[in-house]
Amino acid sequence: MSWKTYLAERTITPEQAAAKVASGNRVVTGHAAGSPDILINALVNRAAELRDVEIVHLVALGECRYCAPEHEGSFRYNGPYLSGGTRKAVAECRADFTPYFFHQVPELLRSPDFPVDYAFITVSLPDEDGKVSLGVAVDYTLQGALSAKTVIAVINPNMPYIKGALMDVTDIDYFVQADVPLFEIPLPKIGEVEKAIGGHIAALIKDGDCLQLGIGAIPDAVLSCLGDKKELGIHSEMISDGVMDLAEKGVITGSRKSLHPGKIVITFAMGSSKLYRWMDKNPVVESYPVDYVNDPRVIGKNDNLISINSALSVDLLGQVAADSVGTQVFSGVGGQVDFVRGVRFSNGGLSIIAMPSTASKGKISRISGVLSPGQPVTTSRYDVDHVVTEHGVAALRGKTMVQRAKALISIAAPEFREQLAREACDVYGLKV
């Protein structure tokens, strides 16, 4: 049987796809912009018929109707990373958060203790050989499909075909055809604080360095400050529009990369429809599973890897809190620790934690004497290299506790520095 015949015979409607899921099943869904919401919504429409269906994913860009209070009992979300649609349900104990390093999520999905009944994914149009791409969401999504007893894929012509990790049509059980836009992320607003942070970080980046960046105003501000750099590379869990812009300008070439030279290597992407079109069949872009891209041992094969991640708070010991506000989970670890530790294996590597110096419109210092009671540490003081705010750079690696506290106080908002100096003395006995 040809792959075209196989596909035609196994094409069904979203409702027929959703009807296959039974109570008690576990469903892994595609990640972020790769979420097949047409399938998910069809499943949620069956809420009255179902009990205890577990929905597993990381970043969600849709409305996450399965997390609504009225669907408690029918569905329960479980994941290692929270976003706007899932955060409240976890806070109200109607959903579950599972702490897990991003690069190890495929390992979890392979475990016999975590069986996957269904994978709902989005794929590109098939190529002439019957291969489809997971496009902007390879990450854990590929392993979810490989581990699932049944794979249902939305074939969406808007999903870019990206080389790296492909699936054969015959490895998928059922198909739904849907020409719907992928989720887009609006361009962030870059203010004076973000511009200042971007400038400080750009000063740490040299020609030929290989970068990992996240998403948001600070990464975009960093990229906007790199126009005069040359031959930069990208090995990053994700990219957004800023990377596309610098690649088009010839700033990002990957020519000096020691691993995958000349290639932009990612595991997922979130951005605009322009970004997605740019990535489609672009020979420069390759996307691989997260247990490859984010494996610290793989990351370290890139010379001069500069890792840039964000934080919610940093204490005077250099401990980074990036996933929780107090005791309340806000997001998850993502790839921060993967890359911070991967940098240790990189010849010439450097990790940077970047954040505005204050929160709540200047009322709270993000650099604190101690973290809030019960606030989990995301990145330990033993792992941190540099912390950057709009007020400068604190280089912490190899520094004493006194030197660390002094450096961090120097980049705090000026109105909080005296208070932080007192806390350094009162809490830790440090004379700063």
C-alpha cells in the first residue's frame, strides 16, 4: 500500500478522533504552537461522557478548556511547565505539576511507569517520500508519538516542514486535515529597562559565539543589540522572530559552530506567522528532540556557548528562583538548568541570568536578601555564572559569599541597596 493510500484510508474527522479516547486514558498533546487544538476541543466537547482523562503537555498557548472547573472529574492536566491556561487549575488543586528537567521529559514518556495511550500532534504536509515534520514542536512531542499506543495527527499546511526529526506517515494511526493558523506570539514591548539589560548582555557576547535564548522582551532586546556582531551561531531550545531577523541580516551564520556548523539548531519555536513561513524548508534550520538539543553533554559540544535565561528572583547567595512566586508554581524549570549546566562543558561557555531589578512597578526588589519562605530554588548558587539587571553585571562564579553579595547589591535598584546590605549582615553575617 502506498503512503498516499494509507493516509487517505485513515483520514477521519476531529469528532471521530476524539471518540476514540476512553475514560482513564492518558493523552499527550503537541507543544506550544504545535498544539492540535482542533482535536483537543473535540475531546473536551465529550466531557460529559468521560472521567479521569489525563492531558499532558508543557507550554499551552490555547485556552485549555479541560482545565475549567466544570470539567473537573472529566479531565486532569499534568505537566512539567505551567502557562496561563493551566496555572490556576494547579493552584486550586484541580491539576498537577510534575517537576522535570526539559531534556528528560522524553525519558519520562518512555518509562513503563508512565504509559501513553494517545498522542495528539500537528504535522506538516507530507513530502514526496511520505515523511512529515513536527515543525515548530519536535521537543517532547516526537517521543510522545513514539510512545503512544495510538497517534492522531492533524495535517496542517501552515506547519513548516523543518529538517531534523521526521516521521513516516505510516507511523501515524489516524489523520485529521485542517488548514488553521498556528498559534502566534505577539512581539514583546521592549522598554528602557530591557534595552539596558540587552546592552549589558551584548557586551559579554563576542563574534562567533553560539547563543541560547528564550522568549520575551529581554531576549529580543539582546538580539536587537547584536547587529554589529559577526558569525554568531544558535543552539537553543527555542527561537522567535529576533533570530530570524539577525539571520536575514547575516549576523547569525553559524559558520564558527563546532557542532552543526552553519545550522540554527532548535527543539521548538514560537513567534509570528512570518517566522513560521521563514522556517519552512529553510536549509539553515534544523529541529531535533529535546533530549538531544537540551542534553547538557550535547550543549557542551558547542564552543563558546552563551546561555541567556530569566529569573523571578535571586538572593544574595546567588540562588535563582525562576519557576515559582513564593510557594506558588508559576511556570517550570524549562531549559534553564539544562543550558546552565551544559555551559560547564563548553569551551569558552558562559551562562547569564537576566531580569529587571524590580517587580510590581518598582515596589519589590527582585534581588532579595533571602528567597521567600518555601520558594523553590531553580538554579543553585553553585551553577550561576553572571546575573544581569538594567544596573549592570554581577559576575559570581568563583567569588566568595561577600563578593557575591556586594556584586548583587551593586546591580539592585538603588533604593533597595542599603536594605540589602543590612540583610547581608543580619542574615548571613557578611560585611559588605
